[in-house]
Amino acid sequence: MTIPGRARKAGLWIAVGVLAAVVAAGAPFLLKENPPANAQASSPALGALSQLQDGFTAVAEAVEPAVVSISAERTSRGSSMDIPDFFRNWPFGDLPFGPPRVAPRTRTVGGSGVIVRADGYILTNDHVVGGAENVTVTLFDGREFPGKVMRDYATDLAVVKIEADNLPTATLGDSSKVRPGAWAIAIGSPLGFSNTLTVGVISALEREMSIPDSEGPGRYYASLIQTDASINPGNSGGPLLNLQGEVIGINVAIASPTGGNIGLGFAIPSNTAKFVLEQLVKHGKVNRGFLGVVPVDVRPAMAKSYGVEKGALIRSVTDGTPAAEAGIQVEDVIVEFDGKPIESGLALRDAVARTAPGSKVKVVVVRGGERKTLEVTVGSPPATMPGNEETPRTEELGISVSPLNNSTRSEYGIGQDVRGVVVTSVTPGSNAARAGISRGDVIQRVNGVATNTVADFNRAVRGLKSGDTARIVIRRGDAQSLVEVRVP
């Protein structure tokens, strides 16, 4: 993913200055006019550089086998309108004055991933594999496997499961220990060149940004690791490593005016990836908590007026949310959540996200210089993003569905007034395929239950058993029709 941006001259000069300092301090023998024949061999600086080089090589040898290339295939068609049978199969082709027939278009996106469990679980980015009909994983040894995707739109992370055992794995490190200036190593498949290793440093932490997205309202990244290790399109989903070969981040984006690397790359912290991985493997989705506030850091200039040194300053509270119902107010400073100290807005976001919905927790706020303890019942995030909706259930009927949003309406030519969920794939030979359901159809009711969202669809089909018949109302173009699909 590329973020529009502009390189700063100051950053460039700093980088050049650091390089010059390293050359001058670390390799003084290069400045001698006539060094002895054995000067290079005996130089302590050369020995240190050789050790560093050996370290990079060791990381590559240890981790590269766990890094994979991912190919995600998506098919789109410009319109959901089919050509009536009358206009088809005339001696010289379909009649030209019939409705236009738009051929399906297949788009393939390439990315990277890292194996984190020997039984075939791979971490990558959601923007690489989310919504794909076919995902192919290519291992370091050249073997290829189809992948099953579990996704979390909100964090832009996904887990791909392949049917393989005894795979090489990488270790997820502790991203809270990462510091600017530390070495950073990226491995992935930039621009299609697999098993590419690049080296740089951690240049900043806790970068906050929002990136527009055609599938949902856009992704908000609360805390990214910034690195100057070369990252290009195709690195997405691959690991960012420390010198111990531990994964400290999942590469996700670059800032560039051209789309290529200019030394501003970003990775999702590994501690976030650990949480999402555990949730997706265990539940198939991420069960994160929700408070209903917008927290920011307490700046030093504000600290005295609020009577605190650190904490999460509440900038806004949404009516009807758990925070509002518990009495949390704008300008409260949350300093403790469920017994844990809170020193920043990010710390509060993380603590809330990791709290199971329905949990009752104590929240300590500083209001007007006084500490107050409130009890909050943590809620669930609104189902407004693909990552917050239930995983579509496809096994019962042999179809996959997605919500109707600007992206899917445009892709399938569906009007803004149509309600339902859109069929994005149909299993060949399934009962749904035999019943005539096809990609681009909008499912509006199942057994009399309206299916305005993916969650509605899931609830409607959850109770179906083998032998049951699902009565499905679909809309295709301007026509609405009833089809019956027997559950195998």
C-alpha cells in the first residue's frame, strides 16, 4: 500500500550525515594513503563490520524459509446485467443490439507473508488477501498451496491457513522493546522479486495515519513502526525483523510521491499481530472491546492544567456508548483501566481492544484535578467495517457474500437503492450453482428473513441442516426472483 507523501530534505541530510560518520569512525583504514598490506585483515573495524555482516546473513538463513509469496486473485465484472437468451448464439454471434455483455476481469495482487505456526498459519495484510476468491501461497522451497483467509479489516491484518505441516516458522518478538536507531531487516517479494532482503534502521515509532480504502470507510493505523529499510509494493504482509531474527512488525505501507521506496516504510507492530493472530485462529474473527471515546495523549503543556503527568485525555464521547453510559466525559483524563496504568491515548486503545466485550472494568479518571473511579461495561464495535462483521458462512449453501458498499456496488453495477448482500463467489457444482445463483446476484431474503447485512445473512442460514431447503430471494439487474437451494 502506498501513502502519498513528500520526502523532507532534513531527513535526507541526516541520513547522509550518519553514513559519513559511520565511514569516518568505523573504517579509518580507508583514509590512509599507503596502508600496510595486512592493515585490512587486522583492522578491528573490519572485524566488527564482518560480525555485523554475519549477523545479517544468519537472520536471512534462519528466517527466509518462513517467508512466503502470496498471490490473491479477484474477479470483477462491470455490470450484473446478463444477456437474455433471445440475443445469444445466432449464426454470426450474439446480436449486437442486445444488452452489452461485459466479460469478467481477473486482477491478481501479489504480496508477502510469514509463517508463524508450523501447522500452516501465515500472517499477512488484509489488503493483500481480503475479498480474494483464490489465494495461492508459494513457499521458499517452491511448493504452492491454496490458502483459506481469516481477516481483520480494522488492523489490516489477516491469517492465511494452508494444509501443510512441519513448516519453518518465524518468532513473533516484543514490539514494545523496539527503539529508534535499532537495525531493521525486511524480507518479502517486492515488485515480484521473491526472497528479497533489505536492511535499514527503525526511524520512528507510533506513527498515526489514515489511508482511504474502496472496501470500507478507510483504515486507521494508530501506531505504526517507521523504517528506512527498503520497502516496495509486494513487501506488504512480509516481516520486519530485528537482529535476533524476531518479527517486530508486519510491513504494510510506504509513503512516496512515486509509488516506490524513498526510505519511508511502515509496519504494524508485532504485539498487535499477536493479538489478532490469536483471535482469528481461536474465533475466526477479532473480538475486541469498544468504549466509544477518542483518546489523545496529554501533552506536557496541558499536564499541569489537568493535574496529571500522563494519561489518555478524552477528546470526544459518543452518545449511547459504554463510555457515555458509565459517565465518562470530555476532558476526563483516564489514568487507569482495569487495574493497569494508562499513560497515553494509544495505551488506552490497546487496553480496551484487548478486553472482551461484556466485561465490567474499573476506570480511574482525573476530572478537575480529582480522581474518580467509574465502572464501565465494555461493548463491541459497531458493525460498520468488513472486519467487524461476522465471517460469511458459505459451507451451507456453497456461496460467499459481501456487504453492499461503494466498492461492491461499483464492481457489480448495483444501484444505491438496492438492499441486501452481494454474492461474490459460487462453488462450482454446488446446489447454489445448480439453482442458478451467480456472482453479482443480490440476496435480499433467506427463508423470509431480510438479509441487509452479512450478519443478517449469517443468522438466516445458521440454523440450516442437511436436507433443508433455503428459499432465497435474489435481485439480478431489474428483476427479483425466488430460488430454492437444498442444503447438502
